[in-house]
Amino acid sequence: MAVISMRITIVSWVFLLVMPAVVVGSDGEDTPTPAPWPERFHAQLYMNLSDGRLQISDLWYDWPAGRNVNLMQKQLGVLLHDVEWDNGTSFYYTLGPTGHCRTMLFPVGIPRRDFMVGSTYLGPRYTDGFLCHLWEKVDFIWYYEDAATRRPVRWDFYDGISTHVMTFEVGGVLEESQWQAPSNCFTDDKDREDPSENDLLPHSLRKLT
Ligand SMILES: *[C@@H]1O[C@H](CO)[C@@H](O)[C@H](O)[C@H]1NC(C)=O
Ligand SMILES: *[C@@H]1O[C@H](CO)[C@@H](O)[C@H](O)[C@H]1NC(C)=O
């Protein structure tokens, strides 16, 4: 009997010691939230397209100017430019003699700086060698942020495509000429469209704005 009551006492103590933490955690104030994206940044991204293909991207985000560029390089492929404007227009184009362009009109602008607002906190996770916080939003994106520096480390889309942030240069600005879509984006020649360029469109972060 003495042994049993001793155990109960220990369990009660453990319970009391743990309780305050549980109470603090459940009132929401301690739940981490993702840092908003900086107003301007340049990030180099390494992506596993999950079907075996790999891609590196340069992302230039410019919130004050209402524009966002993704320069997408599939392994041994042609550089694909994706210039997104906050008025909903996106230009997808390649340059050179075989260059083509596709213009898309989205009902929303570029990703908000706080596009992860409304996400669910899933807890701390180690990924890519960093201790991160992990959030999930609308079963569409899983977003990892470095717990120490609050920089994005990785995000995964619902279908397995994972993006790894290799550099994150706050304040980085793309030179002005790189924002200008080429003239063939402003003609109606649909023959110039390349359907294979479409395969990343479902993953646009615009969906989260
Ligand atoms: C890319 O992802 C696929 C599926 O998850 C995996 O099998 C493959 O090893 C990954 N490739 C690289 C280079 O990480
Ligand atoms: C959006 O802005 C871009 C850049 O100024 C322009 O080329 C495009 O025509 C605009 N789209 C619409 C729908 O106004």
C-alpha cells in the first residue's frame, strides 16, 4: 500500500508541474505564428518536383511595387520566366529564337506578405538540418520556418513538390529590365504557347492570398 500511495503522490506532482505549461499552451498566446515575408527579398530555391525532376528558382518578391518574379530552371531545361503582377496578370515566357509566352489572368494579386495567416501550427520539426516551426494551411501548403532566425526554410505542396530555401537576401531587388515581358507576350499568337509550361501553375502561392 505504501508503494502505491507513493506512486500516486509522484504522479500528482508530475501532473502539477506539467499543468501550468499545458494551460499556457492552450490559451493560444504561446502558439508561434509565421513571420510575414519582408517587403522585398531575393531567394534561391531548390525544388524537388516529386516526379523525379529537379528545379532551381530565383524568387524576387517586391511587395511595394506589387510584383513578384520566379526564374525557373529545370535540370538541363530552358529558363522559364514567371512575372506576376498584383493586378492578376502573369507572364510566363522563355527567351531566344524558340521563345514563347503565355499570359494568365488570376482573380487575385501576388501573395500577401502574411499569406500564412489562418494556418494551423503543427509544432517544432527538424528539417534540412534546422530546428523549425511547422504550419499547415488549407491542406495546400506545409511551411517550415527556422525557429532561431524566423527565415523560411522549406515549404511543401499537397502533391509532394517540396521547395528548399537556399539563400534568403532581405532587400534584394531585381534589375528593372528583368521585369519587362518580351513583345511576343503582347500579341495574340497562341501558337507560341508551350503547354508544358503549365505544370507549375497549380502551385502558385497566389492561391493563398
Ligand atoms: C525527390 O523526391 C522524390 C519523391 O519524394 C524522392 O524519391 C527523390 O529521392 C527526391 N530526389 C532528390 C534529389 O531529393
Ligand atoms: C497588369 O500590369 C502589367 C504591368 O504593368 C501590365 O502589363 C498588364 O497589362 C496589367 N494587366 C491588367 C489586367 O491590367
